Amino acid sequence: MVPNRLISNNIRLWKKFILIYVIVTIIPIIVLEYFLSDSIKSIAFKSSLELSKVSVEQLDENLTNKLKVYYDMADGLSNDLQFTKYLNTEYTSPYEALNDFNLFVKPLMSMLNYKNSEALIRVYTKNSTIGFSGITNHSMDDLAKEGWADLSNPGGGTIKWAGAGNSINLSNKEYLGNYRFLFSDTSEYKPNSVLAVFFRKDELYSIISKEVEGGKKIFISDAAGNLVLSTEHEKKYVNLNEVPFEEEYRKDSKEYSFARYDGSDYIMLRKQIDHPSININHWSIVYMIPAGAVHSSIQQIRMTSVVLSVLCIVFSFLLTMLLSRNITGRISKLLRKISNVKRGNFTISDEAEGTDEISILDNSFNEMIERIDTLIHEVYEAEIRVTKEKLKNSIIETRAREAEIHTLQSQINPHYLFNTLESIRMKLLTKGDRESSDIIGMFGETFRLALSNHNDIYKLSDELRFVESFFLIQKYRYGDRINYEKDVPSDVLNVYIPKLILQPLVENAIYHGIERKAAGGTVTVRARIADGKLVIKITDNGAGMDEDELNLLRETIHKSNQADTPRGYSGIALRNIHTRLSLLFGDQYGLVIHSGKGIGTEVVVSLPVTDAS
């Protein structure tokens, strides 16, 4: 006995799988987790920082859009000629002032949607003749007493912002606002009036209210550092320099810095706001993110990566066990088969699935056993074939008997009927009724064609002659309402087909298609040889069928017996033709029907190309 050179040859197969799994999967995952930890932290931090930058940009946009509404309101009022004319007019009577107020100021307020706005508009003026309304009844002395406007620098009519740092208190409420000096004489630049638009400070708090929920701190200040808006408004900071940021420093980045505020660590972002179009220049946003929240997010991401790693290990372990069980299980089955053969049992319980080496080995073993059991299987399969053949012959015999009974019922002494029809035709001809005589003659001819040839097949040309005779008879009934067209090449006319398969289809096209259409229509017969088959298409442009009717008809022609045909539905002739063709030539031949409501119907007949033999 030759000793094994490798220790692995003495280890069970499933243990080898476990060893490979530990070496290939678990060790690499642990190593990657260890070395990628810092990278995960860096990526998570950068992701949080980028999201914060987006929030700052959105905050800038929201603030600007909000302030622009009130800037446009002040700009629109101060540039309105009628409004400024009203302010600069010295009225002789209150009635004239009231009349101009109703004519010019009120419509302007409506246009600005003043009543539905949160804005508070005031005009401080030296013109005492207009001081009766809630808007214009404030004097320049009142403005000086309120003290929120810089009266020393009119600024050439520029709209300025007010209320940063110390809010404007009106009616015991905090306001921010903008104002513009209005001049009656621009050459001297001495203001005659001041237009002010105030808005509640609470409106701006709604912009940053959601940020407070995450523990973030936000400070928005003007160019002088005066606080316009802050999440710390309850602490009454007036200027940004008053906010006690401790130990602010940067760490390898100009985009952010670290600061300590109110006993907590924050990551600080600064952004300068410049929007000259609404006179906002060198304002700034200080956006502070709790460092603990960022670290918590990083820790959560790291925990997620650890959980995913564990899940990968568990999943791969289960997959390895499943693969191991699959391989060892199939090998065990093969060993049991070998044991059964040793005991003389040559029955194969199952076949191997797959194309791997084990399956090939199992299938080769099965083939070896099947050689012994071949005779039993051949006999069994032969019996099945005989049974199927008997069943098919039984169906053909049944159809033949049905056709024979139908033929016996329909044949009422053909020669007697021919002679009677001829006598009627000659009688009508003698009386001068040539039209009726011709109809009887054509009917006799079609009847003779149907019964004179005792064979089951004849040429396509014979079938077409029979169809044309039948159509001429229908022409006498319908007149110009029906037309017949034929598109059959000469090389197809000599192909042999089963007898009387086209005439019922043409008859159906007339009765169920053309007759139901008030304007009439055309029946077209086309025949071609394609892919070794004779394909005949009977098409009409009559009433057609909808989807439900078409499906019912298709179901009808595939019924196995007449009892299955839906009551009152005309599909028996089509079913008989389809059954005859399928039984004679195989299931690949028969009828296919296409139709559309209001478009027409097409019946496609497929046959093998046969000769007289």
C-alpha cells in the first residue's frame, strides 16, 4: 500500500471547504476592515462637510430670496412717479389729498399685495398736507426720534438695510427693514421723505428653525458685524464679535475650522454674502456643526461597515456550507448508487443535474447502468407509441364516420337532382326567364362539381372554378354589393388540395363579413408557395370582429368535438376544415384567422405542396 504524500488527502472534503473559506474570506475582510478604517472616517467627514456646504448655499439663497421681496417692494414704490408726485404735492385741502391717495396710492398698494403681506410700510415726510393715512402720517421728526436710520448720509437714494444688531421695535414687536431717502429736488440732494419697508424678524427665523433641531448654530451678520439673524437670539448678541468663540483654529484646510462654543466643540464654516443687486455686500454666514454629531455619524458609518462585513462573512459562510453540502451530498449519492449496483439493483433512482465534473461522472455511471435496462425501456416506449397511434387512428376514424354520415345525409340521389334542376332550367328558359334559368344552371354546375369527383383531393384550379361558380350565384342575390378578386399564379393551379376547403371560407366571408356591411365589399383569394408550403389567403373588407369574437372563434376551431362548440356561434365549418387539414397533414397545417372590427377578416390556409400521388 502506497502511503499518501499529502496530509490533505486524509482530511474530509467539507473540512477542506471550511479551511479554504477562512483563508480566502475571513482573513482578507478583517485585514481590509483594519486598514480601511481611517479612509472610512475621512470619507464620512468629507461627506458631512459637503452636505453642510450645500446647506449653507441653500441658506444663502433662501435669505436672499426673502430679502429681495421687501427690497423690490421698496424699489417699486419709490420709483413710481404717481407715488412720488403724491408725496411731493402740497395740497390745499384734505379732500384733494384724499382723492389722490385713493387714485394713486391705494391701487399701488393692491398691486403690491400689501394687505396680504407681512410687510409694514411707512413714509416719513416733511409734507404735512398728506399726513392722514396709516402709511404717510409720520414726520421726519418721528424718524429722528426712532433712531434706527442713518440720517447723516442720505446715500443718493440707495436702499439701505436697517435693524441688524438692535432690532427695530414697533408696537412691541421686533422688525428688520430697508429704507430709501426720497428727494423733491435732486440737485440739492436734500431728502423730502423717507420710504421704509419693515418686516417681522420672525419671518427670517423660519429659514434657520430646522437647523436648530440638529444642534447647529448659525450667525448671519452685515458688513459691520451686526447680527441680522442668529439661532442664539435669546442671548441678545448684537455683534458677531460679542459671540465667545473659544480656541478657533484651522487644521490643514481653509474651508473650515474648529471652535469651542458654550462648552461644546463645533466645526465652523464661514461664507461671505454678496448680492449687489439688493445692496447686500460683505455680509457673512457663520455655520457651526456639532463635532459630536459628525463623529456620531462617522461612528455610525463605521458600525454599518462592521455590520456589513459581519453579514458578508455570515452570508459567505452559509454559501460555502451550501456549496460544500451540494458537492459532498452528490458524491454520497453516487457512492450509494455504486453500493446498490454491487447488490444487484440496476434501477437508477434519479439523474444528475448540471454540467460539472461530478454530474458528468454521475451521468456516465447512469449511462452504464441504462445499457442493462435498455430492453425494458424500449418495450415501454413502444407501448406508448402504439397507444398514441391507436388514439390518433380512433380520432381519424371518428371524423371519417362523421363525414360519412354528413355525406349520406346530404346526398339525395344526385342524378335525380341534376335531372330535376335541368328540367326547371329548361322550363324557365322556355318561359323567357333567362336570369332565373342561368342561376339554376350555375347551381346545378356547382352541385355537379361537388359530387361528381369521388376522390378526396383535386387540383386547386378545380376548387377555384367551384368557388367562382358559387360566387356568381351569390352575385345574383347581392348585386354590386359584393365583388370577387383572385390572385393565383399559374404555377400554383396544379397543386392538389383536399376537396371543398375554400368554398366554405368564401361563403363565410360573404355571409358574416360583407353582408353585415351596408356598403358591401370585396372577397379576395390569394395563393402562393412559400417555404415549401402552399399558403392560401381568403380576405374580405367586411364588418370584421372585435378581440372577444375573434378569440371565441379561434377557440371554436380548436374544439375536439361539435358538442364543445358555443351555442349559436357560426364556426363549425371552419372547425371541420381545420380538423381535416390537421388530421391529414399534421398539426403544423390548418387555419389561422386575423380580424379587426370594421376592418375585415383574413383566413390563412396552410397546406403541404402535393401532387396527384
